[in-house]
Amino acid sequence: MNKTQEQVWNTCGYVRLSHEDGDKEESNSVTGQKDLIRDYLSRHPELRECGMKVDDGYTGSNFDRPAFQEMMAEVKAGKVNCIVVKDLSRFGRDHLGVGEYIEKIFPFMGVRFIAINDNYDSLHSNVESDELIIPFKNLINEAYCRDTSIKIRSQLEIKRQRGDFIGSFAVFGYRKDPENRHHLLVDDYAADVVRDIFKWKLEGISAGDIADRLTASGIPTPMDYKRSLGMRYSTSFRVKEESVWDAGMVLRILKNPVYTGVLEQGRVTTPSYRVKRLVNKPREEWAVVENCHEAIIDRYDFESVQKVLALDTRTSVSGRAVELFSGMVYCGECGSAMVRKTVPSGKRKYVYYVCAAHKEHKTCSAHSLRDTALDEIVLEALKKHIRDVIDLADLLELTDTAQLQQAGVRKLQARLDRKREEIDRNQALLGTLYESLADGLIDRDEYQDLKKTYSRRRSEAEAQAEAIQEEMSRELEQEDRGWMEQFRKHRNITELERSIIVTLVERILIFRGHRVEIIYRWHNEFRSQMDLLLQAQKLSSGKEAV
């Protein structure tokens, strides 16, 4: 006993503070924990302080903490044989992990463990009581960590669904509102850069060439710009020290819907409070809220850019921009892409669009069209369609179509209600089948046949209800005629540009005999609005006749 009392223990104090765990009490502060440990050591002269390890901002749900790992390395090296913490929760909140250290690892390594506020000292432990009390306290600590994690997750989800921005840093082009850190304001300088990036992409400039333009102009990268504003910002994407834009930076900006006023948050999560590995969530589980902040990019321009990014945008001979119709011209006979073919004639070269299927496999007819001829056909057809859209828009402004739209929606709603009643009725019938079988009202073969019948009817009604809902959505979207402004903006068109083509044209089909068919963007909306106008005019003329 005297030998034990005379032993001097090389002691390391361990301090942990985690904001995620909700450790906000003053007594849990780093300074508070250090003072408590040092006061304890001063009253126990056999405990010689050999260090104080601090993990500030690390969760207790696992032991992947730098200071903790340093302390354990010193234990393995024989420099430390006693560890002192304020309480068990500071050591960790994983009851299995804490129990393994206290009951197996520390005894095996000859380490004395002291939790001051829990009145636990492994050197003077009461085996019977400690086997019950210590695991129970560890379970409480883990439950606290789990409950806190659930509360934090639910609070963050509420904020996301409400449209609050919860990121640490505002995306390039915005800044946090000083009066409400969950709201974004436009950063004029960065927003102008974003507008240029979208404009250049619509003009057919590749992401790499856009990056070169920005670097040559001395525009700081998003990270360097944030740092220039005094922010302590870092990113895993940056691999070079110098401020250099690359295609990846440009593409991330071009694909981010935040610039249209939409917040898409909650894309990733962690499996649990124990596991910090990030996993991607299905898109339907994202928190998507529109009109959260001022848009930098028009929604239609953003959609046009997404269309451009999805196209086959091979660069031109100069390497600075894509061809006018790149990725948009298809064979009207077989559906294959029409590719450019250069044919030399004397000192001149002529460019034709030819069917790729015929060129490569001879599986389609050998029809072609000169690029200059296609330019003229598309330009004249586009001018006419723009006039048609503008005329339609002007007529709709003069015609009352609201009554017809409301009547159409009411009719669809009535159909939807009937389908939902049909779904409920078949579901109820399915629910009573087993009772009928158990009561002997039907035999097993009848049970199976009726079950198949009711299940099929329910599935058919569900599919029909979904189709009606989609039709209702289209009916309600008819009120949004913003797409017409995209055509109105180009009413004075005199020549074709890549940005105009990708904004207004869906695809171009070339048939034999030099026949060209152009599928315009919003062609379904155009037909719907035209039908609506005709119905309104017919209704109006009928009233006048009466």
C-alpha cells in the first residue's frame, strides 16, 4: 500500500469542447476544464502534469480527434500513464468506445484514468458499483449526444425548408445579409463576373476558354475573392497556390441554380451522429425553395445554359467557340446527328451537313445541305416564328382567357377527385378480402383472383391520377408567359448567333430534298396558348351572337 502511495504518475489532462454536442455551458469551456484539472492535480501531489491536450470543436461521438490521438501516442511511448478529464462526457460520448478504453485498453496498458466530477478513479474503483454506474453514465452521455444531433438536424432541416441559407460562406456572386445571416444579397462585383460567364457560355465559348479569359483579366478566383474580403475560406477544389481559374470552377458556377434565386440545400448528409462520412441524398429529399433571394441570372437563360452544357459542343476550327448549330442538327429520316463535312472545290472549300449514319455505315440516304443554305432557312423561319409568338402574346393580352383556364382546372380537379375515390375504394376492397377469406365467404382461388383485380384497378387509377396532376400543372403553368419575352427580345434579329439559336431552338431536322423542320423551344406552350386563344375567341363570338 505504501508503495502505491509513493508512486508518481506522469499525468496528462484531456480537454474536449464540441459545439455540435451543444457544449455551451461556461463550465465546459476550455479554460474552465483546464482550471478544474489543474486544481485537482495541485491537491494530489502524486500526479505530475506532463501535458494538457485540447480538442476544441470536436464531437465526442468518436475518437478521431487529433489531440486525443497525440495523447494516446504518448501513452504507447511510455511518457504518460495517467489521464485526467473533467468528466466522462469530456472523454467521449460513445458508450461502447468509452467502455472499451476504461475496461480493457487502459488496464492493459497500465494507465490510470480519472474523471473528476464523476468521482471515478480507476486506481481506487469499486468494481461492483462501477460496473453498473460507469456504463450507465456512458449510456446517458451517448443518449445526450444522439438527442442533440437529432435536434440540430431537425432545426437545420426546418431552416432549409423555410428557405434560410445555412452555409458557412455565401456562394460566389452573393454576400450574407449583415442584418440576417440566413439571407443572401447580391455582391455587385462578383455578380457581374457571373453574368459574363453565363453570357460567354451562351455565345458558345467553352468553359476552359472562359477560365482563360477570367485569368487573363486578373479576375480573382472565388476562393481568392473571399479571402480578399477577409474571410477564412478554404476549399478542397483548389490545388494551386496562384490565382488561376479552371474549367471546373466555371462549370460549377454555370450549373448552380442559386443564381436564379433558388436554394438547393441538404444534398449530402451523414449516416448518423457516430459516422461523419458524407453521403449523397436522393434529389427528391433535397430542400429546394424558389425565390429565396434576388436572381442574378434569368431562369430562361439558366435553362438555356443547361441545354448548351448537355449538347455536343465541339469547338470550331479556331478553337475559341463552338459552331453555330453544333449539337442541334439531326437527320429527319433516321434521327442520327448531321455532321459537318468540308468539300474542297478548286481554291474554295464548301461545308455541308451530312447524315452521320450514311457517312459511317451507309444505313441512311445520302442527303445533305450546305451550311449557308441552312443559315438562310433557319434565319427566315426564326424571324417568322418570332413574329407569330409576339402576335400571339399581344392577342392574349387583349383577350380574357382567365375564365377558360379556371374552368379547365376545375374540370381536371373533378376528374382527379373521382380517381382518388376510385383508389380509396379499391384499397378498401383489398382490405376486406382477407376477412372474407377467413370467414369462409370466398375460397383461396377467389381470394387470389379478386386481389389481382383490385390491385390492378388501384394501380391503373393511380397512374391516371398522376397523369391528371401533370395536366393540371401544365394548365396552371400556362399563366406563366415569360417564355414569350425570350422571343420578343430578338424581334429585330438580322443574323444568327449561337446564343439566339440555343435560347429559341430545340433542334433542327434535315430531310431529303433540302426540307428543313425546326422544333422551337416551348413549342408545347405555344400550341397550348394558341388553343386557349381560339377557345376564348370562339366563346366570345358565341356570346356576341346571342
